[in-house]
Amino acid sequence: MDRNGHYLPSGVMGELCVCSGLNFLDVLVRQGVVNNLPKPPYIMGLECAGEVEAVGEDVEGLQVGDKVAALADAQAWAELTAVPAQYVYKLPQGMSPKDAAGILLNYTVAHILVHELAGGLSGGSKVVLVHSAGGAVGLAIAHLAKLACPDVVLIGIASKHKHEAIKDHYSHLLEHGSDYVAEVKKISPAGVDVVLDCSSGDDTNKGHSLLKPLGKYIIYGRHLFFLILVLWWQVDKVSPLKLYDENKSLSGLHLRHLLYKQDGHQYVRSVVDKVWALWEQGSLASPVVDSVYALEDVTEGMQKLHERKNVGKIVLDLQMEPKPKPQTEKKSKNKDKEVKAAASIEEPPAKEATAEDGDAPKEAPKEAVAAEKPAEAAAEGGAPAEAPAAAEKPAEEAKEN
């Protein structure tokens, strides 16, 4: 039972979330290009960290008060969330919820890429090409690749404005969108051993052409639903026989499908255990956190992620106070009121004369009233009257006399 008196289903754990991570997959979810999501409305967010608030029946190894992190499928951006226990991981000693939100998903993906799909970069010095080098996963890949192969040559592709911030993580940095193939061949004329690609499109064609014999091309991250169809037409179709002839391999990683569709939670847990062990050994530095936002300010974090302006992880702190909202609209309304009030003070309305003031208005001469009525009729579109001309004749006769 949780703090609100709700019973949790068997095998489910209730978690008090302190921090959550923002991932590019969240941007794709918001854009509606991710399939097999819960039926709307639903809570977004793929990972969170905090404290166990309650446990359901048949949950083993977890108890109330444990510090944990979780890979929650589309329900992590909340102060309280219920997650199946197989997707919940106890934090190692000394790891804060903020650190966990910056490590869990990024380093789990990076560890599988480097140690499982890229073969641990064993067998001497390797040349690795990393797309989106300034992102949270890209920086985690760089870190784990150096631990696995100290002599690794890391070539990162990232936007120019990120190069200064990430230059210590890579051997070489090339600009995203440039013709980097020629530059890579200058650095390594024989080609590269591994390409880690989360961009696809034309980058796939370029990267595949750069592979050495026995090279590995690994796709991960953003290749979802009809996004695949959009990018597919930009990619030369890879024939299995061509891979065979050229001694190259092509593989992919879709962590969400591995966890929730392919029953891979035990394997993922073994990977998380290895990541936690690196932390406890002191081999895993604190994650590169670009910025931290309150939950109410998540739109700013999403916009920054969408525009690819982040270097490292964006974290939501659910205990953080939101930024004060600008009061521009209220100020403008108050300003209009002040202007109107000032105008009423500076230009008081004309006082109407009354009989009590001793200045009662005098009655207009009947002739003048008679002369004005035809003019008003003419102004309203009626037939022109002759009264004004008749009124002018006596004046002209008086002048002649």
C-alpha cells in the first residue's frame, strides 16, 4: 500500500521520484513518432531515481526506504510512480538520485554498445567513429571506450558549438553536417573499426563506406516507427551478400524493445550491475550534466534537447522550485489603467452649467435653430434645402441699403 492508501499490484513497486532524466526519445514521444506507447493520456518519462515508498506482493530484494533508480516505460515524470520490480535497480553506496538520473539509461546503452556489440574493442588499438558525440550517450560511449581500450582513437561528430566543451573526451572532433569522410580518411587512411550511429539517413551510407574489413556498423537510439521509413530512402540498401563479401557486420540496439517487448530485463539488469560496479570502483566519473530543471519547467529542457543545444544530460529535479514566470501581460494591463487614470486627472470633464450655479444656458434664437435643421438634413443625405439661401437675402439687401 502506498502513502495514499492504494494497494499496489503483485510484483509492482511504488517509488517516490526525486530526479528524472530527459532523453531524445522523449522528444520523439512528444512528436508522436514512437509506436506501442500507452493509450493517452499518460505520463511521459523513461527513467527516474528516488526512494521506495511501497512494495506490492511477491517483490523480493526491495523494501521501503531503499534508494533506487528505474527504467519506467512512459511514467517517470511524476513525484510518485508505480514500476514493475524487474525494472528497478538499487543504487550503489554514495550515488545520489541526480547522479543516477544522469547515468542509468546513458551508461546502460553505452555499455551494451561498447562491450556487447563492439566486442569490447579488444584486439589492439581501435578507431571508433561516434555520431552525436556531445550527447549524454555519446559522452558515456567515449568514457567506456577509453576504459576498455586505452589506445582507442575516438573520432566524434558534433555541432561546432559543442567542440570546445567536449574536446577532452575525443581524439578528434569533426563538424556535424560537413563532408567528414575525407577528414576521417586523413586521420585513419585504412578506415574505422566501429561506427556508432544514432543519426541514420545519409550518415549510414558515409559510415558504412568508412568501415575496415571486419568492421562493425551499429545503429541505436532514434530509429523508430515511420521515422525509419522517412530515412530509409536516404540509405543505400545493404545486401547480406555485400556484407559477406566485404567482411563487415551490421547490428542494432533498441533498449526499449529489449526491455519491454523481448523479455530482456534480466540481461539489462546484469548490465546495470556492471555499471554500478564501475561507480563503486571509482572508474565511473560523475555524469556530464548539461542543466537541471524543475518539473514545471520541463518544456524548456525539452526545447533545448530538441534543438540539440545540450552537452551531456538534462535532468529534472522534482524537488526544485520552478522559475518565476514573467508578468508582462499583467504589467501592460496595469500600465494601461495607470495611463487612463492619469488622463482623467489631467483632463477633468467639463462641468455642466445648471440653474443652481446661476449660469443657466440661454435659449438659442428660433431663427438659428430653423437655419440649422435643413443643413443637418442635407448632411444626412436628404434633399438640399433652400432655407440657408433665403436667410442670406435680407443680409445682402441690408448691405445695399
